[in-house]
Amino acid sequence: MNMRPPSDGLLRELVALLPALATAAPAAIPLARIDLRGPDALDFAQRIAAQDLAALADLHCAPTAFLTAKGKLVATALAIRDGDGLVLAVPLEQADELAALLERYHFSEKLTIARAGALRAEELVGLAVAERLALAPGHAARRAGALVAVTARGGVQRALALADAGAEPLFAGERLAFAWREGLRIAAGDPRVGVDTDERTLALEAGLDDHLSTTKGCYVGQEIVARIHSYGHVNRRLVRLRIDAELPLAAGASLRDAELGEPIGRVTSAVALPGQAITLALGWLPEAFLAEPAAFTSGAVQLAEAAAVAVQVAGLAPAQTASA
């Protein structure tokens, strides 16, 4: 197998600890499915979603964000072009809010917005998912009664399989434990809306540039995104943190500037890798702090409640890697 190792240090370390990630490992995942069908489905989605969904060919896919009129992040989804309509694969905890947003903007357009009932959702994650499935990132296919779509982000490839609840598992192999799946998400810098974000979050703060189009016409929140791209900057960034201890780190834990001893940010999600004395976390830090040359050195940031523990800002979210 001709696999390049990930160029990002945190991902490289994680793969060394769990070699199964170098290929592909299956996992169960809580997803919802929302179908947009009808002659106006694509035009409607193009006006609401931040991604250029009209550019998707049949059985192609792309990540997209949904924003408020003020550019705040509401939800993320994987959009899959399916004939004359779209399938939105949405994290389960975001599904109600996204469905409500779609209905709020649905007036006289000729389309239906339908959330699937009982659903079996599987995920295959690793560095060689596309090779295993012979399906390139950005493509989808129907296999064994399931709709399968492959994506690549932050150096990690993922395949989602959506099928009826009674369907047999599509991906064989031992299921990836939650701690390792969460560790891979954090190492790749992939935020969960409502966990790593809040009602104030701008998509560009969270590193969701690949969920947005900078070339298509108007969509909800587009003016704010364009203004930041053209004239401004964000005041904070979601970052990936490596901590040299196995800590039960809670969301909201305070991060402080080690030199000044002042609080400057907070942890949003964290997971201790089983038996490794390593905790990986996502958190928010100011852009001004991250612009300092020493910001990414070990010890530049401290946990307010465990100042003696070594913390390193491992990079922005998502991971920047040549193997994506």
C-alpha cells in the first residue's frame, strides 16, 4: 500500500499509537438524514447553504455550513447530490435546528424537506479510506443498499454509509472505540457544532473555510463571510491542544497565557487516549496570542487548574497536512 504518513505531527503521533488508523477503521456514528426533493430543491439549497451545492455533479458530495443572517454558525452537514435532489447527512444533535432553519426559509418553492425515520449510519475513518473503498474523496455511490460518501479533511479520510435501520453493517472489522474516534476528530481539528462552537461562533473562526464558497452568489450569511475574507480578520481561532497527562478535562476549562498568568481562552472538548498519558483537546485562543512566535511552543499555554502539566498548541483547526 503506497501510503504517505500524515505531515501533521499530532496526527502522525496518533497513527503511531493506533496503527489501524493508517488504513481504515469502522465506527458507529449518530447521524440524521434530511432529504430535499423536487424541481426547486437545488436552487433552494443554493440560496441557503454556504457551499456551492449547484456545482455538485450527481453522486458527488461536499461539506457545507448553514449560517444566520449575521454569519453565525447554525449547523454543518455533508451534502450529497442524489439525482434532482440533495441528501444532507447531519450530526444528530444538529438535525432539529437545521430542519427548522430549512423550513423557515421555505416559502413557495416546489420541494419537500423530509427527515428520514429509522436510520443506520456507519463511518469508516483513517488515512486510506478512499483506497479501501475505491471511491475518491468528494464522490458517493450506492453499495449494498446504502448511500456511501467519502470526504477528506484535516488529513483524515471518512466514509459515511446511510442505510435503513434494519440493514446489515457495510463496513467489516472491529469498531473503533469512542476515545480513539474522538481523539482522531480532535487531532484533525474537526469541530462539533454546539460543543466546540456556540451561538457567537463565525464559521471562519472554527476553520470551516472548506464548508464555504467564496465564488458563488448570495446565501444566508454571505455578506459577513465576504467582508472577513476581503477586509477583516477573526479575533479568535479554534486550536488543537496536546496535553502530557491523562486528565478528566471538562469543557470550559480555562486556558491562560503562561508568561502573563492571565486567562485567554477555554477548552471546548477533550479526550484522554486510553493508557497513553496523553489528552487531546480543542479550545479557543485569541488571534493576537497565536500571532506571537512562541505561541506554539510547549508551555506557552497553561491549564488554569493544572499549571504544572505541559500543554502545547499543536496547530489550528483543521490540521494542515499535505496528505489530505
